Amino acid sequence: MENIRPIKTEADYEWAIEEITAYFEDQPEPGTPEGDRFDVLATLIEAYEDAHYPISDPDPVETIAAHMQMKGLTRRDLAEVLGSSPRASEVLRRRRAITLDMAYKLNRKWGIPAELLIQPYRLAAR
């Protein structure tokens, strides 16, 4: 595994990305020296990205909105799950907090992970 080094700087990161990119078109066989090099580079890059470019989970309203967009669901569909159109609008506009009952229904009916729905988030100022 020649030339493998820790990724400490942005320049090191760019070097590692350049090195691993060569493997994307012709992935090495696992267990070979080149396959091991690929795995080590991928692990180093992932660790650097996790430390320097963390991606936080969306808040509950962002999660619902993204799910609706991905599945082609409307506000009316959300109203059916939550029980009323005004309630659905208030949730999406951050005027009403998502209750445990709402989170439960969204989890059961739409399959949205409960842990994404029950985290704290800010409501809009009135």
C-alpha cells in the first residue's frame, strides 16, 4: 500500500480523492493489494468527511416535506394522516409541533422513521 498517508489537510483530502477516483472505472478485487488500498483510501476519506463535512439529519418538518416530495404526496395526503387540513398546514408551516400521536401515524402509514420525527426543532415565531 504505497503512498497511503493520513488525511490531515484539504490538500491531503484532494490527493486521496484523486487517488480513489482511478478505481471507480476499474474497481480492484477485494483481498488484493489494490483492493486493500481502495478500502484504506475509502476509510480515510470517509473519516475526514465525517469530521470536516458533517451532514446533520433533517428536522422533523424537513423530513416530512422531503418524504412528500419523493413520494409525490400532497398536503391533502398529509391531512388524511394527521386528521385535518389545518393541522397539516400548521405542521408544515412550523406553527404546530408534531405530537407523538402524529409521529406514530406518520411512521405507521408512511414509514418515516420515528427517530427523525421526534427530535426537537424550532417552531416559527408567531
